[in-house]
Amino acid sequence: FLFTSSMLMNVCYGIMTGIGTIDRLKKKATNTMNQSEEEPIPLIDIFGIGPWYTWPLPVDPIFQDYDRVMGYTMPQRLDRERQFCEAKRPVVPELKQTPSTELPRCLNDLLPA
């Protein structure tokens, strides 16, 4: 019971402060806890947009913006968005389309800064 309650308190502290256990230990060791700028983690980023009664159940949460919550995006999604942007772009015959490693300009608005 003691171990379980200790782990639950660590998780609650991390949610309320936005600082994980390892980061908290590093900040205590370097005496920089008062300089932290982390914000609390919104519950919607943990439990998703589903009903509250599903929170204690082991189900996959549904997020409004999956990429923002996870902190990364999948190549398949970037490819779908590139194809979507190319379909909206007017076709100009004098331009040759060459494969590029750069992201299309229309995706810059969708990606986090």
C-alpha cells in the first residue's frame, strides 16, 4: 500500500506542477526548483476528450490534437497533408514538381512552433 500511494502522489505532483520525477530530482540537486517555468498538465492531455467516467478504465483516450499531445507527428499524416495541399494547389504547367525533403508551405501552419 505504501509503494502504491507513493507512486500515485508522484503522478499527482507531476500533473499539478508539470515537472516529472527525474526533472524534479535534477532541479533539487542543482537547487533550481524556484526557476522552473513548467505549467500544470491539462487533464484533457491525459484522459482525452472522452467522458469522465472512462478515466479509471484502461481505454485508449481520444485527443483533439494527437500530434500536439504526443509531441510528434507520423510520416503517414504528413504525407496525407502534403497530398491534400497539392490537390488544393493550382496546377502550373511550367513548374516541374521534384521530390523534396522539405515540408510543403501549407503544413507550416499546422506544425507547432
